[in-house]
Amino acid sequence: MEIRDAQKIILSFEEARKWNLFRESQIFTHLVEEISEIGRYILVREGYKAPGLGHEIAKDDVSREFAQAFALFLQLANRMNVDLEDAFLKEIEIMEKRFNQESWRRYMDSSYPRL
């Protein structure tokens, strides 16, 4: 599936439920909430939060959290009239020029040898 297709799917889904009446600030806040839930999974996975020692176990499948965040991100992009596929391809082109591959590989090899 193309990103553009995903934006069309979520737009249709949203309009069918009249969710297009929600304000951008509400969608953005919900997006931040879903990203925070992904963060909770990461903190538990890395041992920073310990289930059974005052922290809850992440109950749902983390892939659902990613999907929910992605859907909200698509909704917000639609509201802002952003073609994410086009924007992404343009940004990758800028990043290719901005962040020299060889320079970054040397930096990472010297600074983060354990990765």
C-alpha cells in the first residue's frame, strides 16, 4: 500500500463516522497519548519500569499502538493538507544531502562501537 492510499482510507473511515468534526488539537493530543503508550512499552522492555515493582505490565500488543498512532498521524496530515508520501520523499532527498553517509558511518563506528 502507498502512503497516499493509507491517507485516503483513513479519510473515508473518519468521514463515515463524522470524526472529521474533531479539531486538530484533539487529534494531535490523542496522537501524543498513543506515542506515550509506545514509550511505556519501551521503558518496560529496557527494564526502566519493572512490572510488579510499582509499574503495570503493558497489556496490549505494541503493534496496535503503532497502528493507532499512524492512523492519527494520517488524520492530522489530512487536516493540514499534507501529502505525506510526497513530503516524505522530498525530506529523504534533503536528508541524503544534509547527512553525509560516510561521515556518519565513521562517527557512529568511533562513538558507538557496541551498536
